Amino acid sequence: MRTAILTWMIARCSFAQSAQEPQVIPLIVGFHSESIDSSYVASVTLILDDTTSIVVDTPSGTNAVGREGMLTTLINDGQLLPDQVNILVITHGHPDHFGHDMLFTNARHIFFAFEQTDTAFKPLNYQNGVAVLSRNVELWQTPGHTQQDTTVIVKNVPNQGTVAITGDLIFDADDASNPSSTQTDIAWNVESLLLNRNRVLCVADFVVPGHGAMFQVTPQMRQWARCEQVAGNQVPVQQTPRNTGAQLIRPSIFQRQEQLGYEN
Ligand SMILES: [Zn+2]
């Protein structure tokens, strides 16, 4: 660990002296294997954008191996100690995606529409469902897997273009390649999940999914997402305006209540 910190100190000096193109660095490559032991390990990702450092998700509190792996890669590849990370984003509230938040003691902790810094709890400023975190990084509200899913969009990544870090909105490459993926069975709201998944697949060149390795978005994935080329940008054919999530959530809740026989 001492050698790793020394490496970090030397590298950090050169990092601070030059403007940085955004980088997306995997700290943990997520995976899942329901068939063997229902093992779920979430992807954990570091983003460096100018002087802003952002960690997306953390290992579960019971995953000590994951914690050590995350910290070692953060120091060696990210040239950062955990208390130097500026922002922590949790993609959604399932326990395989958080549990070591307390390591990032000086970061803004963001969960969907709220953030906590020190003892201050306040709403996060979204405009039409999008919050800007830094020059190349946005948060999109993308409910579907859960009611509070957040996708991190990183633009202008060298050799990769736009990278979307989706949490479990997209489980893995197979999930994005299969329109009838069984992962939609456990979604909070399938309609919202598919709409927001399509939005993401239509703008992203690469995806860091919740439980798999980063993959490149293929023409077939875009075809299934019903994208078409408009003015040089991939957008959904039946595009719904970006919103706060409330417009998506509210009718869906009513629909669910009707399905369950509740009275509004
Ligand atoms: Zn998960």
C-alpha cells in the first residue's frame, strides 16, 4: 500500500499540471451468476474530468474483496486516495451498489434527486431530468429498474465518445442485445425501463452496465432501441421529452394500482 501511495503522489503532480480529457476507469468490473449462487457484484467506476473526480457506485458492505480491489485501482490507476474523490453517485438503492460510501468522506454523495455533503442534505439541481456535474459529465434520471435509477453520461471520452454508466438499467451486454431479456422481469416499471434504456442506447457509444464489462453499442442494439439517424445524433424514434421522472412515474403508479385493484 505504501508503494501505491508513493506512485499516486508522483503521478498526481503531473495530473494537476495539465487539463485533462475525460477518462472512464473501471474500479470493479461487475458480474452476476444467478444460476450458481445468486452472486451479484456491481460495476464500480471512476470518472476523471478536468479537476473533478467522480466514483459511481461502491461494493456492497459485505464485499471486503471488492473494497480492497476498488481502493487499489483507485490509487494505482486513478492516482487518488478515497478522501480526495469529489463526487460519489449511487445509481440506485439496491445493496449490491452501495455499502462503502463512508470511504469517500469529502465527496458530495448523490442519490437520484438529492445530495448530502457533510451534514447538509439538499435537492440536486436537475433541468428537464438532467443535472450537470462537470464539463463532460451529466446525470440523467432514468427510472425503470427502480424508481430512482440514475445514469451517468460522460461525453468526449478519447477513443470511446459518449460513455453511459447505467447501473442496472442495463445489466450487461447480453441484456442490451436481447429485446426479451429476462432482466426486465424484475423491473420496477418495464415501460419506463425500456424507454430510458432506449434513450441511453441511442446516445451512448459505450456502456458500463451494472453487472458486466464495458461494451460498445452495436447497430443491432440501436435498431432494437428504435433509434434513427437525425441530424447526426441517435435519438429514439418515438422520443419522449426528458423529464424529472415524475411524468414517467405518476401514470405508471396509477396503472400499477389499477392492475392491483387499488382505487385511486
Ligand atoms: Zn445490481
